Amino acid sequence: MEIVTNSFKFNTYVDYAFQHRYRSKDISFIFKKEIFMAFLLLIFSSIMNLMYGVYFRRPAVYFYTYINDDGELKNEIGIEDA
């Protein structure tokens, strides 16, 4: 019997009910919570990225170089409305 029990003796000083309450919870709860928080982080960072693009982006600036009818080289700046 000693081999089967591996010298286990019940310790009355240890509160096994307290340990059971924390060890019996399923670890999938932690993973579900982590996935939910990662999803929230993805949503908030996407919203912040879109707000940055709307409020702080400059309009696109294009430089046009062409030769007019008189043979002169002209440079013009064209700004695209954002």
C-alpha cells in the first residue's frame, strides 16, 4: 500500500478546501479573458488609427511640371482635397 499512496499522509493543518477553490477553476476562463481583452485592444487601436488619419493627415500634395505653349518650363503645386 505504501507504493500506491506514495507516502501520502493527510495534513490537517493545510486548508484543502481553500486550495480546491482556486485550483479547480478551469484555465479556459483565463484564455477567454485574454482573447476578449486582445479583441478590445484591437478595436481601440483601430479606432485611434482612424481618428489619427482623419484629424492629423495633411492633404496629398502633387507637383506638376510641364512645358506651356510658349516653351517655358512650369512647376505647379496641386493639392488634393482630403
